[in-house]
Amino acid sequence: MGGGAAANCHDRAAAGHGSCDVWSIARGRAWYYHGWIGSESKHRSRSRTFEDRSRLMSGMISKLRLRVQRQTLLTVLPVLLLLVVIAFAAGAPARTRGTDAEAMGMIDRAQLLLERIGPDAAVEAFAGHDSAFTDRDLYPMLLDDKGVMIAHGWSTALNGSNLTDLRDVDGKPFIREALDGVARDGRTDVTYQWIDPLTGQVARKTMHARRLVLNGKPYMLAVGVYR
């Protein structure tokens, strides 16, 4: 490029537009290099500015991502804790409900009592929600082989009623099925739909029934478990 500057200088001198000495050539080269260096400096400055902006943008994105992750954790964590509590509660035994084993235990106790005191004393023994034979939603029922309620552990208003044709909300004659089952097999389980005394809502219930002979007469002793 220096040769080009010298040739240009000679051309200008031949045309009468100035001299072509060493200083003129040097000044030309100086201006050229000054322009090149300035351009290179601006390019480097722009590169540094772009790099600085890139680093700044990357830092902002990292901070934003961290903030989103924290907010997501704060949002999800309560939900996870709630799911853990629900899972734990579902696995824990429900203390407001009687179990099949507890129902069978109540039948055993009632049978021992009735064999000692007789069926006529069952009404007084079973009556009252604070009696030994009323436990949450568990209560005993004593019926004769004709389906007449001798003693009901929850509602004494049913005592003396013939419930052979009593049906649940689906039309199932569950008392008749239970009477037939104990007469045939000595014990039976019948599932039906009935009003839950704890909630007042219709719920699925399984009656555990057993045949008893008291004073030479057949009876059915039963305790139901809500599902």
C-alpha cells in the first residue's frame, strides 16, 4: 500500500498539485495507518460491547431462570405436601367406622349375653345409643325366624315390626335374603344400600348375620358394617 501512496504522490506532483517528497509520502502513510488503526479499534470496541451485552443478557437469563425455578418450587411444594397428607390419611385407619372384625366381635358378645339373659331382655340390653352394644355405626339387631324385629340397637321404633319384605333403595329384599341364608347355612353376609346414621346419607352396607337358638326358638342376630 506504501507503493500506491508513493505513486499517487508522483501523479499529484506531475499534475502540479503539490510536491512529492519523503514527508508527503510519510504523511500519506500515516493517515492511511491512522485510518486503519482507528477502524480496527472501532471494530474491537464494537466486539467488546457485543460481548459485554451478551454476558449481561446471559446473566439476566440465568437470574430469571433461577427466579422461575424458585417460584415453581414454591407453587408445587404445597401441592406435594397436600398429596402426601392425603395419601397418609387414605392409608390410616378410619376411626369413625366400624370394621368387619369389630362387627363380628359385637355379634359374639351379644350372643353370649342373649344365651344368658334370653331374647326378652335384648330390648333393654340393646337400647340406647350409649349402651355397650352401640359403637359408632355398629349396632346389633335381633329378629325371629319370621322376620319380626325383636330388638334394634339403633331405632327402637322398629321393634315389633315384620321386616321380611323390607327392601333397600335398589329394591333388594335384604332381610329375606339374610333370613334364608342363616336358615340354610347358619350364617351369611348380605350387602345392600342403607342410610348411614353418622351422615344421614345412603351408603353401601354389609350385614353379618348368624342363627341363634334361644329358649328352643330360632333367631337371627346381625350387625352391619358401612362401606
